[in-house]
Amino acid sequence: MSELQALIFDLYGTLIHLQDTAFQKGITRLTAAPRKEWIAFLRDTLTVTPYPDRRAFVDAIFDRFPPDDLVTARERAHQLLAQELASVAVEPSVRSLLGFLRRRGFRLGLLTNSGSPFREPFADAGLDTLFDAVLFSCDLGAKKPAAAAYQAILERLGVVPEEALMIGDSLPNDVVAPAAAGLRSLFVGESQRHAAIGRLAELAWIGDFGATPPTSLLRTGQRVRLGDLTGVIVRIELLPDDLQGRYNLVAACDVAWDDGFSERVYVKRFRHPAAIRIEEFVRSLLGEIGIDTNRVAVLEGAEPLLIARAVTGERLTTSVPDPDLAFEIGRHGASAYLLANADLRPRNAFLTHYGGRPLLTMVDYEYSLFDRALDLSDLPERYDPGKLMRRSEAELLARGSRRVVTRAAIQRTRRAFFDHRAVSATTLAAFREGWREVHEAAREASSRIDELLRSRLEIDPPLIVGTEAYRRAFLPLDIADLLARIATSPDSACDLCF
């Protein structure tokens, strides 16, 4: 079977929902149209004809079924249509979900049976920017389950039927007819006969869309381990779009531990699954330099997922820290410099208090341990540290001179937390003191850090570092760079922040 290339979605009932069908219920009362004639007109005209605006759409109805009082009926019809369109609710987390699937390499298509006014909520929700091809039946002139509708979206996406999966909540339109046209299908709802998911959010955890039925990486009833705790997942909810990151997907999960208590934990699926190994390993390095983190573990499977205990406290919001908070920011600033963490941001910082003093806990360490941007894109072994290390360091370094840990980057990070011109000299001194504490701890632990890093080079799966354009295996030259930063004078390194 061909590899799956495209996912094609239905719209209403799948991605968005009409919570009030006032227009659909009320329009026939205004026209007194016979039911069979109305259904035929809806099917054969309204859903396959483009109208420039709501007015033209409503007028077409009354041209076909003239009401007794046209002025009153038209006014009421517009009220009902506006009421119905305003009731649209977007499926929770759908923007993050679609964005993730697209970043995973799928082409996304939309194929829906809808009249012209019902395009508006789709655009208003900003969903139109997430698709590679969009076809409304009113614009196409054909609607599901006609074979021409499926053929049209396949052509727009540039795929053949066996490379596409149709996803929707209608068995006739989104399962049976696509299968007859040669597409694969996935039903959103309950079905004993067809591949199905109970709700759209379950797409987030499908490991292989091509499998029948699709395999799930995370599900209720699944047993998990986190440290010395084992338990069962009893609830899974994707975080809302405004709490998701740019690249990965995160869900809040309620777990019933075998020890007799329940806890909310978080599970992350990575855009690049290999990044999970950085998230896991870098915490051991942070422990060596006195930075506390939340406990995490890897859920091994067809694709690894990261499970993490919740971070206590609230997201950091202050932009003018007092000396105690500046001390904490300085500590984490030093850790980011030393371990090349490019994602130290206030949005990843959680603030609580311990013993009357502020305490910051950070999340998201997947972009750590990456300083040298080497262009290894032409090397098939770029993800294999053993093979890469057979090449000379000089050859590798000749492939790029750009650094990630630069003065400009360090200053941007510091500015994200506070403006040094807006704080007192005491606050700046506290920031430096916090930096110095962690940097000195790293100098004392440099031998241990070196040992941990070199030992990790011998373990599979390897550490893969870098951004989209420069992803590669972690190498001995990265260790040398890290140790060189540790060897730098703490005061000189802190000076880079200003």
C-alpha cells in the first residue's frame, strides 16, 4: 500500500460545530415549502451554487419559494442566519492539532458540503490558513458523496486516492463513498465496522495513520510509569490552543496511581520524536549544577512520548523583578548559557515560593546542547554519532561557523525577562550573584558533566540536537564547546547579558 501523504477533513461536525441551527429550523417555516421540494432545492441548488453574500443566498431561497410577506421574511431569515453562524464552536485544540499534523509532513485538505454563508465561520476561526487545499461544495459545484468531489480534492493536493485519508463524522460521505473512490477513511464517532475514533482530539495520538485500525500512542486505561510510581491513565485532554507550544502537542492526563492517589500529569508528543532524549537527559546535567526540574519519564512505544509531573506555581508574568527574583533569573540564565538552551523564555518559567523566597522552575529543554550550526544535510549519517565521528573535526567545523550561543542571543533572552535599565543596582547585583552561583557549581562539577556527556555518546538512541535546518547527532565537539563555556569566568560570561 502507498505511503499516506494527505489527510482530508470534513468541516461541520468534525472540526467545527453549529450549536444553534436556528436558520435550518426556521427557514422552512418562513417559506412554507413542501419538505421534499425543500430538500431537493437544498441538495441540488443551495449547497452546489456559489453566492456572493448572505443576501444573495437568502434571496435565492425566496425566489424559489416566495413568502407571503417578502420584506418581513427576508429580515427574519437574515436574523436566523446570523444567529446560526454566530453559534459556531471550534473543536478544542484543533489549530494546534492541524498545525502539528502539517509539521509532520501531511498535506491537509478540506472537503465539505456547505452553502456559501457557511464558509464564513471557517475563515473567521483562522482555519483556512492551516490547509493546503480547501473545497466547499458551493464553489466546486459538486458535493459528497459524488466521486467528482473526492477526485477534485485529490487533484488539489497532488495525491492519488490510496495516498489520502478522509476524516469525518458522516458514514456515507466520509467513510463509504471515499472507500469506493479508493481513499482510506477514519470515522469520527462510534463504529464497530469501520476504523473510528471517538473524538477528533484522538488524532493527536495516532502513531500510524495507515494502519487499520490506526494505532494509538496514548489512551485511557493505559498503564504508565513515572519514577517509582505506576498507574493508569483515566482521562486525556489536549491543552487549549493558547497553552500549546509552536511545534509539539501537550495533553493534561489524570492518572490513578497504584499507591492510592490521583494526579494530573502532562504528556508531550514531539514534532521531532528524537528531541525527547534531550528533554530527558539534560535534566541530569541541570541537577549537577543545582537547577531543580520537574520529574519526567519516557513512555516507550512505536513513538516515544514524554510524561512529566506538573510544575507548581504560576507562569512568570512580572517584567520588573525584585532582587530575590532576579537572583533566580540569573541562575537559570547561567544554566541556559552553559547548556546552550535556546528556549529559556518567561513563557516556560513557573514561579512559586519556598521558605519565603521565589523559586523558578522551567519547562521545555528540547533545544539544549546545540551551539554550532553545521550544515550536514547532505550526509546520510548526520543522525549517527558513531559514523559522524569518523570524520575529522576540522571537516565538520568547516561546514558552518554560525553559533547559537552568541552575545546577541544571550541579551535577547535576558531582555525577555527584564530591562536592565529599569531595575535597581541591587537587583542587577542579585542577578549576577545567581548567575555566579550556578556557573561556579558547573565549574566544580565539570569533570562529572564531561563524564555524563561522553557516556551518553555510547548509548542508543543517540542525542539529536538542532533546529529544523541543522538537526544532527550530538558530537564530541559539542562537549568541548560546553566545557569551554564552563571554563569561562562567571563574571565575564554574565557580562555578555548586558
